[in-house]
Amino acid sequence: MSESFADTIKPKSDQLNADDLLVGPMTVTVTDVKRGPADQPVHISIEGQQPYKPCKTMRRVIISAWGDKGADWVGKSMTLYCDPSVKFGGVELGGIRISHMSDIKAVMNIMLTASRGRKSMFTIKPLAVETKKESAVELSDIDKQWLAAYKRNPNVLDSVDDEAYKQFIIQQARIS
């Protein structure tokens, strides 16, 4: 019998969990970033998975690598893995860590707080990502205006309700 039963062990959750990475690391691409409640203030949508809600330490890594504007993270990739030594409430429960990130030029070594009074070195390696050949799209005049406005100020898309259209403009900005 060659049928996979991997789907039967997925936790019922609204987010990616360390348990989802027990079988090995996962390279994901960011499709959207939103602000969440105070206990999990960053929700990163990723292709084909539940959202990744990074802990403060991993948020510091992401911001160090890609900057503090979530819109700039869209389209970038990272490799996530389960680190069984991550503690919560003093107990090793495991947690999600980042090992590789696209759009960085060299290895990053970042000294960050691991627990109260203790710092740890986090090493992030560059992730080589294959880029898909984008086909040329004929843009309408309004598309060109939105694209130009977005290039001047990415926050201009905050006024657009159509999420698919926002992603289209962001994609066109990356291509051009």
C-alpha cells in the first residue's frame, strides 16, 4: 500500500505549527502580511499552508533581513524548520525557526535574546530561489497609473479593497 497518511497527523489549527515541520524543513513563499492581535501581531500568509505567525525572535530576524514593511516581504521566500530546543514557559516544546531567506546577499549572523538574560546567535543563510519567467501582460492605463503610484508609495494600495488586484500590481512592480 503506497497511500500517504501524512494528512491524518496535521494539527487542527489556524496557523503553521512546529509539529507541521517534524518531517523536515519547508521552503515557503510569502503571499501576504497582515497585522494580528497583540499576542501574535504578524500573520504571514504562505502558499499552500496555514499562516505563519512568527515569534518575536523570528520577527526580529525577518525585519533584519527584509526591512520593517510587510508589503516588501510579499514574493520573498524562507525556509522554516522545527527547532525542538525552543522553550515556552521553561519547557522545551519546540518552535519554528528560519534557516534560509531569499533576497539576502550573504550569511547573516544575528545575536538575539533567546530567553530572559540570555542571547543566542541566529544564522540565516541566503536562499537561492528560481524565478519564474513572467509573461508580458498588457497593462491598461488605470493599471499603469496604479503601478506608478505604488512605486512612489506602496501604502497607496491600502485604499484598494480587491486583494487579487493588489497582488497583481505588486507582481507587476517586481517584474518591471
